[in-house]
Amino acid sequence: MTAIKHALQRDIFTPNDERLLSIVNVCKAGKKKKNCFLCATVTTERPVQVKVVKVKKSDKGDFYKRQIAWTLRDLAVVDAKDAIKENPEFDLHFEKIYKWVASSTAEKNAFISCIWKLNQRYLRKKIDFVNVSSQLLEELPKVTEESVPSGENQSVTGGDEEAVDEYQELNAREEQDIEIMMEGCEYAISNAEAFAERLSRELQVLDGANIQSIMASEKQVNILMKLLDDALKEVDQIELKLSSYEEMLQSVKEQMDQISESNHLIHLSNTNNVKLLSEIEFLVNHLDLAKGHIKALQEGDLASSRGIEACTNAADALLQCMNVALRPGHDMLLAVKQQQQRFSDLREHFARRLASHLNNVFVQQGHDQSSTLAQHSVELTLPNHHPFHRDLLRYAKLMEWLKSTDYGKYEGLTKNYMDYLSRLYEREIKDFFEVAKIKMTGTTKESKKFGLHGSSGKLTGSTSSLNKLSVQSSGNRRSQSSSLLDMGNMSASDLDVADRTKFDKDHFGFLQIFEQVLSELEPLCLAEQDFISKFFKLQQHQSIPGTMTEAEDLDGGTSSRQHNSGTPLPVSSEKDMIRQMMIKIFRCIEPELNNLIALGDKIDSFNSLYMLVKMSHHVWTAQNVDPASFLSTTLGNVLVTVKRNFDKCISNQIRQMEEVKISKKSKVGILPFVAEFEEFAGLAESIFKNAERRGDLDKAYTKLIRGVFVNVEKVANESQKTPRDVVMMENFHHIFATLSRLKISCLEAEKKEAKQKYTDHLQSYVIYSLGQPLEKLNHFFEGVEARVAQGIREEEVSYQLAFNKQELRKVIKEYPGKEVKKGLDNLYKKVDKHLCEEENLLQVVWHSMQDEFIRQYKHFEGLIARCYPGSGVTMEFTIQDILDYCSSIAQSH
């Protein structure tokens, strides 16, 4: 082991400036016995680094190599497995647990003891030594001579470790001195005793010289002590002089203290005077209101612009004085209390004057506007409130002042404004809608038939009159549809003169009036809302959500809130307050709009299409500006009514389809609801061009076309005069032509279905009507085909008694060309009798019959050629004869 240790020190650790302290021969537990060495080393340079190095013998040669190294700082636990019994196994816990088996227990104990000492000396780190005998950690282990090297390695184990701790190497100067001394004594090496005696003698000589030097310095010490005594005497004299000086200065100090205290009192008095002056200046500057402002508040003219400006400035000044943040203690001063009371009296007095004046302005506005209603009674326009708003906006800053100083009066003014203006707007709007309804129905006399009595505008007239007008307008829809196709962007006012002459007068008038009504209402509401926001200083575009329920928003400010109209409405934001004010002021707009829409719907249910598009556009525009505004909400509610009328219009059309009855004595032709669908689709496509509510129309199309399909088939099944296939063929051809012309994208599948139904029923009708024009010949060849089906060869059929050549010639002679032409002529007359002139399908059907007849002819010719080969038997007319017959018959009719 000693030789191995020397070899490892020489080959591995010395080149790395490391010193090997302990070594143990180990192998891994539980695996094949592959021996290696664990070495405890320290570096020779400072700072000292302690490592545990694993050394393994190389596989290629007889030398050792360094495999892995761990620093002692990374060691967490040393587990000796058993502290009582001898056990060569132990574990070292680095980043993971390494399990080892030592070659002997003594080597293991020596290695663990060395690790413990190195930790105590260099690291002082908390390494856990588990299952290790306390005696092993306190005393040095007794190792055998074999496990511990002699000489230089005795310092590693045993009691010599302490000697290693005390030993210090010679430095360079010490080595040089020793070499010089040894050179002076040539026999120092050969005769160590003589050299030691010489050194002893020289040391004695040096000791004697030191003693003499000490004795010689005693005289100098005495002189130094005398000097120190003289210095102490001088210090005592200086202290006496300083004491006398201090007594002299004591009286001066007392006088200076008195002067300093007097100066402090003077400075304190000056400081207090400055602070008092500052406080007085603060109160005078901030709590003093100019006489001009006081006069303006008490007597200022609130009717003139100059007086309003003076009152506004005075009110702002008063508000600044009242809002001054007083410093602590100011409110206890009598003058301050009196001034504040004066300000309060001024504020109260001016607030009463302002509120009274504005109330008078509101009342006067109602009277002035009422006098202008007469001139608007014959025109479809609403009175302009801009001059009134312009005059009132001069008081906007005063309203803001009133809102911040006296909210009770501010709320009272708000309520009075809503009361006066709501009555004014109600008269104006009801008169406006009365004019609209009169213009919509033509004359005042006609309007009475619809129940337009007084200014209420309620529809209480005769239902029969409305139904009559509805029937008349329905009869004119076909011409209206063609006019609507020229409307372009859907605005009635944009139609040119030529289009207006083509367009039905009553229908055009309604569209124009409805657009005019919306165009008048929108700027009126927006202008009033903008005025309310500016005049009452309310924010229109707050992001705070309101707490008003949807039911409260839609009921127009009536119902449960009517009984408590005298108290202000609770709001959670200024935006809600604007909306509530608008609801009360314009509470009549929504019911009047609904009445107008009901009238238009009763005049002509197709008016709901136009109203749906226009209302959708206006709602979309209003929501882009403010989705929660009064205008947006009101128009949205009205749009729901219009959409309901539109759905009802669609349902009525489907119901009318189901109730259609056809005459039993005349041919059916194109069904009324098919023509009405064409009219509806043409009208709708022109109205809904580029509209926002296209989805609603597509859904209506789907419902209508399904109803048309179902009821066409129903009528066809019930038809007695006209064959079922003719009814189906003509109506589905008409539907297909309509959808192809209008190119409605959502009905592409229905267009294909209509075409397929038309084709199928055309073919069915042709086969049914054509029947068997050569009946006996057809029965003959059916027998031939039956024999062939039974297994008789085609060329042997002529040997059958019932189907020989003579029988074939007899049958053919019964159908000369003259008889065939006569039969075709009768068939043409029959088809002409079935088909209607509107759809113009006679030539199409006749051409299909011609093709079917030629197909049967070719079939008979083929059977003759296959079953009677070489017989020379042929038909008495040719395909060319058939073509000539059909052409001649068509031209003759």
C-alpha cells in the first residue's frame, strides 16, 4: 500500500501541486470486483482546497489515471453503516449516493478519520458522520505499519498531525542566513557537535552583550524621568492660569446668555408677526368679494348678454371664495364666520333669482313655439328649436355653477324643463304625425275613413276601407315592382321624374313621407340631446354602465314612474340622466311612430319591406354614434315592431297560398301566389339592395319558396280541368324563370329543384299525352318482345303464327300517313287546350312530343329489322314524314 501511495503521489498528485493524505482501496457495492482507490488530498498552494479523488488503474497499461474528483464542500453525509461491528462498507453522499466496500475495516476507519480531521481544520462544515464510532472521531486511529507509511507520511496519520500543524517552513532569508553561517564553519556538517558548541558559545557572547547594553541605558532612563517631572510641573502652572481665565469668563458667559435669550424672544416675536400678517393677507385675498360682483349677484340683469357675463364672473368668484380651503383655526374667527354667512346668503339669493328667471324662460319658450305651430301644420316639417337652444346656452356656465352649489334647485330646474318641453314637443310631434298621416292617405276626407280624428292619431277607422285599399294596392304591385327596380339606393327622394311617373302614386307617397318623418325626427332628437348635455353639464359618453332596466328604458318613461314624477329620478351616471330626460321629453315619439307604421302596414303590407330597410339603416347609424342613446333605443324598439310586421306579411302570404281555391270550369295556368312571389321577390330585391337586414329577407325567401312549392303541388293534385303535370310544369317553369332572372343567391338550391320538377313533369306530360299513337302496332310488338323474353330467338319470332309477316303487314296497313297526321293534329289541339298562354310552353311541349314519337318509331323499326330480317316490311311513313306532319300542324295553328 505504501508503494502504491508513493507512486500515486509522484505520478498523479505532485504534478497538480497536491499532497496525498489518505488512501483506501475500494470497489463498488453489489457489482463485479473492479478495484479503485479513493484518495484524500489537499493543495500545496493557498487557499487550500480539499478533494476526494477516485483513481483507477488503466486497462491498457500498468499505470494509474485520475478518473473523477469531488470537493469536500460537496460532501453531505459519511455513512459507515455500523458503529459497533466491523464492516468494510461505507457510503459517501455527494450530488448522489456512492456505495463502497473497502478492502479492510482499518483502511476504511483511517480514511473516515482523515476526512473528519480535514473537515475540522479547513472547512468547519456540517458534514453528517452517520454510524461512525465517537471514539474514532475523537482519538486518532491505531493503524498497522502496513497501512501507514513511514518517514514523511507519519505526518498524515497519528499524533504527528499536530506537529504538522505547528511546523512552518523556512523562508528564503532564513535559508540564506543558515547557508552563510554553515559556510563560515567548514566542519558544520562533518562534526555536528563541534558546530553546536560553537553556536552555543556565540549565543553566550550575544547574551552578555545584551545585558551590558541594558545596564548602559539606565543613565538615560534617569535623565528621561527627570525631564518628565519638569514637564508635569509646567502643566500644573498652565492649569492654574486656565482656572483663573475660566473664572473671568464666567461672568461674560452669563451676560451673553442673557443677550442670546433676548435675541431669541425678539426673533420669535418677528416670526409670529410675519405669520400673522400672512394669515391676514390669505383671508383678505381669498375671502374678499369685489363690490361689483356682489352687485351683479344681487341685481344683475339675467336677460342681456352683458348682464349674464357679469353674473357668470361674479358667480365664479363667489364659488372660489366659498371653496377656499381654510387653514386650521380659521373657522373659529368671528370675521371668517360672518363672511362665510354672507357668502351663503349671496349664493342662496342668486340661486333663487337664477332658477326663477330660467323657469320663466322655459315657460316663455313654450308660448313662443306654440305660436309657430300653425305655419308647420300644412308642411311635413318640425319646428326648429335652435334659436331657443342658442339663447339658453348663454346660461350654461351658470347652470354648472348651480349644479355644484345648490343641487336641489338644479334638479328642480331639470324637472321643470322636462315638464314644459315634454308638453311642447308632444304637441309639435303629434301635429307633425297628423300631417304625415293625412299626406299618407291622400286627403283629410280619406284620412277620416282610417280613423285619424283629432291630434291623437290613433287608428280607429273602418277595417273594410283599409282592406279595400290593400286589395287595390296589391293589384298594382306588378307595376310598382318594375318602378322599384329603378330606385337605386332606396331613397324615395332620389327617384327621377320619369321613375316617379311610372311608380304608383300612393305607394311612392308613403315611402317619401316615411323617409321625411325619420329625417325630421333624427336631427330633432340629436339636437335636443346635445343641448341637454351642454346646458345641464352632463357627459354624453361616459363609460359607466347605467342601472336602469330594459323595461324602464322601453316604456317611454310612463307606467310605474308616472305616479312619482314630482321627484328626481335616481341615476347612477350622468349618461343615464340624459337618457331619462330624453325619454320624458320625447315620450310620444315611439307610440306615434308605431301608429304610423301600423297605418302604412294596413295601407299595403308590402310597405313593411321598405320600412324594415329604412329603420335598420337609421338604427345602424344611431348605434354607431351612441348605442345606448335615446334615439338608438327608441328606433331599435320601433324596428322590432317593423320586423314583426314584416314577419306577419310573410305569414299572411303563406296563409293566402294555403287558402287559394281554383275554378273547376277553367284551366289553372300560373297560380296567383306564384305570380305574387315573383312580384314580392322583384320588389324585395330592389328594396334590400345593399341593405343591412339582408339576412331577414333570405329567411323570408326560404319560408315563401317552401310554401310555394308545397301549395303548387297541392293545387295540382286538386285540379280537375287541367292535368296535374301541366299545373306542375307551367308553375315550376315560371318559378325557375323568376329565380334565374333575379339571381337570388340563397335560393340556388330551390332554383335547381324547380328546374328539375319542371323537366320531370314535362316529360311525364309528354308521355301521358302522347300515349300510344300506333296502338295496335304497339300491342303487336309488345307480344314480340314478350316472346323474346320467354327465350325465343329474335329471328325465329316470324315463325310464330300470331306474329308472322302477314300479321305484321296487316297491322302496318292500319296506320297510313294520313291517319297518323290526323292523330297528331288532334293531339296538338288537346295540348293547346291544356296549356295557358302566359307561360308560352306550347312549342316546347310539341317539340318534346315530336321527339318522343320519333323515338317510338325508331324502336319499331329496330324490332322489324331484328325479328323480320329480309322481309322487306316497312312502315307506311318515314321519320321525315313525322317531321313534316308536326311542322305543318304547328304552323296551321
